[in-house]
Amino acid sequence: MKRPLTSRTDTAFSVPAKGSILLAVALLLCTTAGPASAQRKERLGQEVVDSICAACHATGKDQAPRIGDRKAWAPRAAQGLTALTQHAISGIRTMPAHGGAAGVSDIEIERAIIAMVNQSGGRWTEPVGGATPAVLRSSQQVVQGQCAKCHQEGLEGAPRIGDRVAWIPRLKKGLDSLVASAIHGHGGMPARGGLPDLSDEEIRGAIVHMFNFGIPLAPAPVKVSTNPYHRLVGETDVYLGVISAERLREAKTDGRAGAVGTIPGGKDVVHINISLADARSKVSLTDAEVTVKVFDGQGGESRVLDLMAENNAVSYGGFFRTGKSRVYTITAQIRRPGMPETLEARFDYQPR
């Protein structure tokens, strides 16, 4: 049964030479010949590489990534074992299904891929049996099965699951940057968390799950007519919050304003907060990029908001100077992963 692709990136494999196809047929006859009760023995990865894959991958024939070429294999390895295995099983570009050798099992293909990756700069562990999952594992499954080994107790400085104060500094450069760090390994964490078949999508989901763990569902949407600081844009609920820096400075004496960071001095400074939730699931969104523009009729400023967490709630915030105007426009531009368009929510704000 064919398994669905788990990667958006194609891999350049190639058609085996005529001699290698004949060899593959011979291997198939050998493995299927004999008594019907004979049990087939799965070959090791290097055996499959030597007998099948090397016909093209040893020399880079027809643009196949050459074994030992780290630069050629790095982008392929970044897709994860699940995606690479599916490419080889189904066939891709000029490479036929199963590399032209129908007798090669899925687990043998996995082992061969791992063998070639490891000879090209990788450090993957060859599976002893079974095949990679047919579908993406849920974020909870990945976290409970692997990530929790370190992130549950914070071993070797790993940010604990649900500890948003520890996660936010790591997310300052964006979720994509953190996903890339997990793919390649960082500090005491091995590449892909020690699971070579962990796909990029699964890694992204696991990070978001660990950050969001313990966050309650967002409040039920309120009608726009009853709440001027709520907008429903597409399938995203957008909530606006504004508080003066003066009030924050007063609250800081009680230790209640730590999440906003350093409060700038001067007058006419406000902290703008944007909270997001998926309109269908009511789950708070923490992997978006939010840019706010403030305009007072004559001028204004624009900046990307920082991710922040306080009282078990996650939102986006930043300080702005509003000028002398008593009425100004606040426009939030929101980019959500997987959505090509930029969402925009506009608010007319008048301080009380």
C-alpha cells in the first residue's frame, strides 16, 4: 500500500542503469525462489546499497546524489526518513518505484537510505524492523514518545514543556528558526531529537505543542458590535488590548508587569497587545507573525510584536509612541504559517 508524502520537497534520484535492473531482477528471483514456507531475511542497508543503489548513487549518475557528497545529501536528509522512503517506494522523477527492484522491502529501502545518508555526513540509526509511520504522528505522540525524555524535566538546560518563559527567548527569531535548530541539532540535543524519521512538520508540531501545553482555550468569540476591540478576520479571532506605560510603571511596583519587559520612559507611550485564536477550534495562536502600525492622523510607527506570556496566556506585544492625538488607528497585520495571504485587522482607538 502506498503511503502519503510527508514532505513538499522533491528529491533527485535517477533510473538505474540497465545492468543494475537485471541485477535487481536476479535478486528478486533469488529472494522468491525456494520452498513456500521459507522466511525471507531482510538485508542490511549496506547490502542493498551495494547491490542496487550504488549503480547510480556511487557515481552520481543522472544527477542522483552521490554517496559521500554531503552538500548533495544535506537537503535530502533535512526532509526526514519518512519522506525519503516514500519517494523511493513510489518513485520520483526518473527513478522508478523501489529503485526498479520490486523485491526490495520498505524496511530495506529505509536501511539503504540511512546507510547512504550516514556515509554523507549523517548520524542516523538504522532501524531493526518495521517501517516508518504511514501518516504524520500527532504532536502529542511525538512529545510523549521522544521529546519528554529531556523536556519534561529540563535535562541539560532543555526548556520544560509548558514553560513559556523559557521558550519565548528561543522563539525570538521565529518558529522557523527554532525548527531548523531542532532539525540540525543544538547543544545537547541531537539532530531531529534523535529520531531520524521525524519529519519537519512533526518537529514543528512538537515545538508548538510543548510551548502551548497548559494554555486554556481562548474565550468564546464576542460579537463585534458589543466589543469594539475584537475582529474576526477569515478564521482568526483578533483581540486588541492597549495600556499606557504610566499605568504599567505603577503596576510594576507590585511585580505585575514583568512580561512586557523594560518599560520606556516619557509620555504618550502605550503598550499594544494582540491576542489571536483560531475561530473554529478556539485554540490560542502562538506561531504567527504580528506587525502593528499605529497612525495618529499625521504620522506613526510600525513594528513586529514580541511573543509574550503572562498568567498562563500567550499574546503579542510592543511599546509605541502615540503622539498628541486622542484618536488613532491601530492596524494589525497577521501572517499565519500555511496561509499565503496576510490577514489585517483595523481598530479605531480612543483612550479613555
